[in-house]
Amino acid sequence: MNERHHRKGAGRAQVLSTATRLFMDRGAANVGVNEVTAAAGVARMTLYNNFPSKEALIAEVYRKLAEQIMQNLAEVVAQKRTEEDKILSLFDQIGAVNDGGRGCPMIHASLQAEEASGEVYAIVRSYKRELRAFIFDLLDQARVARDQLADQILLMLDGLATESYLDGAVSPVASAKQAVKILMRNMP
């Protein structure tokens, strides 16, 4: 047991990093455990010493990813002074993250399951609620329609992430930012 305890944790960061990259590139449903271990340069047992199943690995990847996204957004917003600048910086950050990617990695993860249930779905749902609360907190407390505006901004961010992947909009970041400026200036 002591040897097994010693081995637990070895290679964990390497497996997580590799799995994150592969999942972001191709989706978790399209990447097998053997591919993760081969790309990470670790034995299959290393993965299973750290994660009891592929599902546990997927959940940990998206849990960490949600934390990192929120941390990055908080750092970007902290550099801005006005309400509008803070909100618009979210669009620049989300646009940069999704440029050349598969859209919002969290939405993508939630759509890979057969049903809207399970641990990954719960992680994505929690992340979206946290992001919405974050947006709400950035908005001026005196706004009468603060709740509605927070919802609209979240929807615009999701649209931006999707269009960045699908290339339906010619300039998704600029268009989303312009729409949000109009919303913010016209909502009490």
C-alpha cells in the first residue's frame, strides 16, 4: 500500500495537461485513454493511479479548465476601471481564447454527453452560473435591469464563442462588443 500511495500523484499534472490539450483540440469523446497516455509519455497505470476512470479524468479536466477561465477573466477585468470597459474586456478575452478553437470548451463538453446530466454537465452548469454571477457583479448596482442585462451579456459571450468556431459572423468579437455597448447604454 505504501508503494501504491507513493505512485499516486506521479504523472498527474502531465496526464491532466495532455488530456486538456487533446480534449480542447478534438473533444473528450473523440480521445481515448491510450492516446492520452501515449501523448503524455506515461504508462496507462499512471493514469489509473490518478483517475479511477476516463470519466473522472474528463471531469477533472473541465473542473480545472473552469477555474482557469474564471481566474483569467478576473485578472483581465481587474485591469479595467469602468463598467463598460470591464464587460467589454470579457469579450476580448473569450474571443482570444476561442480563436482557432472549437468554441466554448465548456459548452462543447456539455454537448458530448448523451443526456443533460452527469458530472461534466454539472461542472459546466456550475461554471455558467459562476460566469453569470461574475458578470452581474461587474454591472453597476444602480441598474434597474441588472439581472436581465447580465443574462444578455452571457448570451452574447456564448454567441461569440460559437461564432468564433463556426465562422458564421465576419467579425464576432467586434460585433458582439458593439451589441453589448448598445445594450448597456440603453438598459436602465
